[in-house]
Amino acid sequence: MLQQALIADRGRGEACGLPFAPSGLISGVVDACLAGLGWGLSPKPLVARHLSLGRLCDPEPDLALDVPLYWQFTRTTAAAIAPLNCSIRTAAAKVLLPPS
């Protein structure tokens, strides 16, 4: 879990009250945070508007946990989804940081 990795990386020991979003989606974590039910790590592009409007706060704005993202598809569908593949990579390049 990313939250555990962040806390361990910062030497802050064990975390209690780690977020859990039954939806299984990161948007579920964001919705829970918006409802005041806890905290979570979320991609900046997903929460930027909430941060700018004051709906969410960033307790450590200089803190970041970069993780690699992967776009997977089967070879048998590669030709059929080539335009989608191109669109996803183009959109991602506009909002995501390059790997360090």
C-alpha cells in the first residue's frame, strides 16, 4: 500500500488508520477524504482542483511519492487499440512527471 511505503520511507513507524476505499478505485479514496473520513495519497492531477478550491489540504506540499505507472494490453489487440494507446500516452505525457 502506498501509504505504508510513504510512512516507512519517512521513518515515522507504523501507520494507524490507513485509508481503505471499498470501491477499489482511487476516486473512492478521494471521495472519502472529501467527506472528511480520513487521508490518502492521490495523484496531483486527480486532486488539483479540490486543493485549489480548499476542499482538500496538502499537509506536506513538498512531499511526493513517485511510482511507476504501466499501460498494459495484449499483443492480439495491439493493432485494434493503437489509436487508444497513442491517445493515452499523449495525455499521460501532458500531466505526469517523466520517470526519474
